[in-house]
Amino acid sequence: MKLFFFLSILGSLGYGAFWTLEKRPDLKVNLMEMLPSSELTTLEIRYTPRQIMESHREELLKSGRHKYLETETKFYPYLLLEVKYSVSPKKTEESLILWDLSDGEMVLNTKGWEKTHGFGDCIAARTTRKEFTILRILAKKGGACEREDILRALHMENETLNALIEGLKRKQLLVASGNRYRLHLQNPNLKVTPITEMHERLVTKTGKNTTKVSKRFSLSQVERLAKAAFGDEFAIRHTTDVYLPVHSIVVQNPDGSLHTSLWNALNGKRILYSHSGD
């Protein structure tokens, strides 16, 4: 009797867990990330911590009293998207996009690691498709324009535009000065096509002790923003989780305090993440 009761409880818990994961895919993703994994797809490491520490020694070690501590390599989450989009009424093109799931920005090319600037803010603010049409116009105008420019481009009623403008102001994406609007971003970069110029190859890494940084953004969030940015004809055909190896270099200062910097293991350049993850 006790065994039957125990099995009944176990079955109920199992069904409850299954139902929860099916209804909440975000929890399912988080659970999968917590499970140990021996294999992941990454961009190839081109620069070791030692090479970076030597080539940037003067920058990192300000004096003989500064010293290096143990380094760590973490793997930051990206999404590789195989997409198709319309470039004209008669032509469709296909491309690859590499999207950073830590800062929400799209990589424009893997050689210089140039990125968009502003997509992450738009994802976090849950920008709608109509709101993004205004942001796109501002981006095309160099980041700022007059109210009349938007009305002419969108053929929109004043009341509708007012509602969208107020929404963008509340989301801290737009600043208004009279009838002139500008993007609330420093050096915005939203005027792009859905293409990442891929110059690097992907490799498979095996190792149980690999440290993966948690994702700040999800596939559904990226997909929602991408469709708002690139139009109704934009479609994602396939996605692959990809990781960028990032070296964490720690320097101990003379007073005992620590300074940590992050370095792209692909190109050896320093990177700045406002949300670096754990």
C-alpha cells in the first residue's frame, strides 16, 4: 500500500513537471542550461590568455606592483540564425545572422566584431513593430528628424503617431524636443540588413568543466525584434546555439583590489559587456 502511494505521488510530480515545462518553455531552456553538457558549438579560439596578457602588458599592468592572477575562459551565448528575407518584390535572399544573447545585439561581421547598437534596448523594452518603424526612420535620418518627416513616411494619423511617440518616450528609446525627435542612444546603429559576414569557422568543444554564461535574451525575444526590424517577409529557417570563448583576465592592484577585463578569444580584442553574466 505504501509502495502504491509512493508511486502515485511520484507519477503526479512527474506529470506536474512535464506540464510546467511544456507550458513554460523559458523554464525548460533554463533547466537545460543547468544540466552538465560535454559538448557545445563554439567559435574557434585564436588567441590564448597568455598571448593577450603579453601583447597588452603595458595596458593591463600599470606598474611593477601590479600582477596577473589566474585567468578563466567562459563561453558567452550567441544564436546563429539561418534566415530568408525579401530584397525586392521579385527577389528573396538567404543569409546567416549571429546574435549576441548577452547584450541583445546583432554581429555585423566576425572579423572586426562590429555590432548593431540599439537592438538590445529595443528587445528589453518590448518594442512593437509599429514603434520600430519610427525608430527605423530616425536611423535612416542619422538618428534625428522632424515630426513631419515621420508623418510623410508613414502616412499616419496625428493621434496614432502621438500614441507611438509617447510609448517610445516611456520606454526611454526616443527623446522629443518640440517637434523634433531623436534616438535615445549614443551612436545608434539600427540601419542594417539581416546579414552577418561570417569569416570564422565553428568547432565542437568537448569538456565537462566548460563554463557557460547564462542567456539574458531568448530566441523568442530575438525573433520578435528581428521581424519588427526586418519586415513581414523576414523568416527564420533554422537556429543553432553557438558560444563565443571569452577570456577573463584578472589583475591585482597594489592595494589588493582586483580589476577584471574580458577579451574576445577569436580576435584578441577587449570587449565591454554592460551585462556580463555569471
